[in-house]
Amino acid sequence: MSLVDQVEAALDTIRPYLEADGGNVSVEEITPDNVVKLKLLGSCGSCPMSIMTLKAGIEQAIMKAVPEVTGVEAINLTDIDDPNAVLPANMR
């Protein structure tokens, strides 16, 4: 199984939680030094809690399932202080 397939399988374990809040995630790139670069989709892309989702959920799931991965980054994180950030409806 390729590294991308392993990362996708790890993401599939948490996708239902992301989708429940109207979000999702896609793998954009895995660098030569095994850093996974993700794009947060839907409400995850504009949520001020996206850094928490990334660090506490997505990163943990990937790094636990795929030990070869050295890091996880989102290419489009929304800063918690961003005035355009919007919480999903069920989190307000």
C-alpha cells in the first residue's frame, strides 16, 4: 500500500466527524521528507477552530496510523482571529 493510500485510509477514520460539521479534507501533496500537506474543505476551510481540528484530530490520526509521516500541515488554515472565520451551524 502506498504512503498516499495509507494516509487516505487514516483520514477515512475521521472523515465522518468532519463531514458531520460540513467539512472534509484532501491530500494535496506528500513531500520527499514525508510531510503530508492537506487542504481543508467545506466548513473546515473557514472554521476558526480548524487549527484544533488539524492538530488534535487529523494530525493524530495520520501520525498514529502512518509512522513514516514526519509532519502534517494544512495549506489553507483559518486563523482563530480571522474576522471572516465562520463556525459551522451546529457549533454556534
